[in-house]
Amino acid sequence: MAIETAPLFVPTPGAPELLIILFVAILLFGANKIPKLARSTGEAMGEFQKGREKVETELEEMRESDFKEEIENEDDDDFVDTEPVTEEGETETETETN
């Protein structure tokens, strides 16, 4: 039984393949609609890029503010509460059995 391996790269279409794809696109959409389709695709990609950059800057600002807060709150990290949390009136054994 022969084991097939996946190729390390995906071949890109050459000139003949691109011409066939362009011909099929002209048949499907018509010669007049292709420039409009390309323009709207470019605009959509531009909007996506702007939105991605906005999210990246917001995430970076959040990281920076969290880092500053960690530096300011380093003194608060020394206290560790090891007591179990119980409701009023409960004893430690009642909490363990529930």
C-alpha cells in the first residue's frame, strides 16, 4: 500500500489557467460588470483592512493599560487568602459535605 504525501506547496495557476478563469468570469458576469465587481471587491478589502487595524490598535491599547495596572498593583499581590468561603451560619464540615 503506497502512502501519499501532501505537497509542500500549492501550485499557483499559470497564464493559461488565468485566461480560462478570466474567460469564465466574462461569461458569467458580462464584460460591463467585471470592473464594477473588481471595484466593489477592492472597497470591501479596504474596509476590512481598516476594521482589522482598528481592532489591532484597540487590543494593543488594552494590553498596555493592563500592563500598567499590573505594575501599579504589584503590592496587592502579596496577600493570599487561604480561608475557605462559607456562607453565614455554615461550619467548615457542612461546606465539605455539600
